Amino acid sequence: MKRLMMVASGILLLAAASAAMAQQDIAVQQDNVMRQQAKYLYGVMLRMSRGRIPYDQAAVDEALVELEKSVGQIATVFGPNPNENVVNAEYGSSPKVWQNKADFESKIPPVLKTIGDFKGKIHDVASLTTAYTAINDSCNECHETYRLKLK
Amino acid sequence: MGSMKTARLLAALLVVGVSGFAAFWWLSRANPISASELPTRTPDLANGRYVFDAAGCASCHAVPGQPDRFRLGGGLSISTAFGTFHAPNISPDATDGIGKWTEADFVNAVMRGISPAGEHYFPAFPYASYQHAEINDIRDLYAFIRTLAPVTGRVRAHEVRFPFNIRRSVGIWKQLFMDGKPFTPDASHSARWNRGAYLVNSLGHCAECHSPRNALGGIIERQRFAGGPDPEGEGWVPNITQKGLADWSEDDIADFLESGITPSNDSAGGSMVRVIRNTSQLRPDDRTAMADYLKSLPPIEGPTRVRKSN
């Protein structure tokens, strides 16, 4: 009997731990999607527009394709509410994402449209800067309401 | 004999009560600047527009949910521990905005937190920082705002909990938390540092969000700039002393004030997004000056964060 109880408690503990892990996995997955966008928008487009890395047409074109792909995943990836933030993260999602789901999702198509509008139209640092500013402004429409500083 | 004692006691209580009320009334009075203290001058509209950005007026007073930063019909709701404030219409509309205000009315509102009717404004309006502004900056701001389009529509009244809704008591708050002193340059620092100190401490009103507050809503001075819970309820406002920004270079801070992007490729969230819309309009040398000043703030431990899940 004692052994049975120990096994049962062990199973329960494992189940609780894996549920918590799953929630953390969801939060990490959501964070990764946003980081992927930051990599191309800030790591490539912003840095190149400021002259910190040399202008590279192939990298610009790739950034737009990857951004479009990643922004297109936001609605799906942010479907479930992990109810927690990534451990030790600087930024996280506001609970409002899931409280105002329709409004949150309504912010995505304008970002996709802005990215699409600049495809094939960036040829130099000046046009890259214009594109970066417009895309970043459209991202901020969402960040103002749905992105939280955590520490 | 007993009734004599009671009468004396009542008389004493009455004297204490009346004196106390008189002291409260005197201490809580509004102390406006008179129009005669504002000598005639030609306003600098370009500077007024610049001050508009440096002071972050659009952050609260631009109509939310539309892109025009100069459409000052107000309406943003700010939830705090004391109640919900609704940013008023400060467009030049004569009925719903500030179209009928004199220059002295405007200066008193911004620098003293006093309405044209002589009432105290609630300190959700950051006049405790604006009090340190150069008066000519605020006069230029008045002239600039008068050039903008009037917006109709009066914003709803603030919903503030008792006893914080007693406006007269804000006069006592001002005695406790405002020094009434103009910004004074520190000769031991460079002109750039002083310009940064001016922008951060007066127009930029950075400490208003980046400092913890006490039960009366006043900034806890020993922890000024050390961050704390977001006054709007969600998230955390970071420590911007060297305790929080030691890893950031001066360029990192100046870049962030322009782009909203941190050195680790995170982007600003919440109300800081609105702040960046203003600071991105400033001259690069002013952003660098603010960074210079912020880098000089000694490390101060902020309040302890209570971890909350969604």
C-alpha cells in the first residue's frame, strides 16, 4: 500500500512538473517568434540603416521574407495563454493579449501589409531606413498595449 | 464644576479644530504666478514644438488610437492606485479645450499644477517635474499649442477615490513633494551633462514613472530613478540608475531613446513606446546629453519585485 502511494505521488509530481514545463515551453516558443523578428528587424535592417554593418541587398531581401513568415505565425503561436513569462525575461506578454484576443490579432494584418508593401522596393540605405521606420512603427502599435517590461 | 470642565474642553477642542482648519486652508492654498510676472516677448514657435516633444505632451493628450500626435483631444485613461485619470483635451478648442486660456493660465497649469479657476490639478499631471522647466520654454509651448487644430469633445471627469479626490488636499501634497525651485546648472559638470539633467528632470519627467512612490503618491527621494512597479498596474518600470543601466553605454541609451531598441535587441513596451515617439523627435545631441546625465546617476537599489504570473 505504502509503495502504491509513493508511486501515485511520484506520477502526480511528474505530471505537475511536465504541465509547468509545457506552460514554460509555450512562453519560450512565443518569445522565440518575437526574437526571430527582432533578429531581422533590428539585427539586420536597423543596424544596416545606421551604417553599423555594410548594406547587403541579399540580407535585406531575406530579412523581409523572414519577417513576413514570422509575423504570420504570431496568431497561431500566441493562441494558448502560458499564464507565465519566460524565466528571467526582461520583457513579456501582457495578459491583455488573451483578454482582448480579437484586438490583438487585428494588429497583425497591418504589419504584414507594411512588410509586403516594401518587398522589392528597398535598394539603398535611404529606402531601407524608410522601410525600417514604417515596419517598426507598425510593430509598436502592438507593443504599446501588449508588451510588458518585467524588470 | 463638571459642566465647566466640559465647556472648557469643548472650547479648547474648538480652538484646536479652527486653528487646524485654518492651517490646512493656508497650507493648501494655490500659489499662482501672476500675468505681470510674464514680460512681453515674441514666442519661438520652433522651440515650442521642440518642447512639446521633450515634455511628452502627446503621450497623454493626443487622442488615442489615431496617428496624429498633434490632435490634442485627450482621452487616454491612466489607471493608478488612487483611481483612474482621463487626460483632458488641451487642444485650442474654446469650449472643450484650452482655447480661452491666457498664457499665465497655461504657465500656472504646467509649472504650478493650478487650473485657471485656481484649483489644484492632480499630480498625475507631472507638474512636479515641469516646475523645474525654463519659463520661456513653457511660454513657447503655449504659443505652439495655440497653432494646433482645435478638437471638440470634452473628456470625462477623473475617477479618484476618497480622500484623494479632495483637490484642496493636493495643496498639502505640493508642500510635501514639490520644492518650487527652478533648475540650476551644476558648475562642476559639463554643459552637455547639465542639458541632460535639465531634460531628464524637468521636461522629460523621467522620474515620474522610473521612481517608486509612497502611500501618498510622492516619489521616494532616496530611490529616485530606481524603478518600481508600473503605476498603471502591469509590469515593471526599470531602474535607470547605474544599478540598472551599468551594462549600457552612453550610445546604447541614446540609441534606445531614438529607436526604442535595447542593446540585446528587445524593443520597448507599454507606455515607454509613447515616450520613444517623443524622444525620437529630439536632436541627437540632446539624446546624448540625457544619456550622459543618466550614466552619472549612482547605483541605487530599487524596490523588491514581487514576481507575478499572467
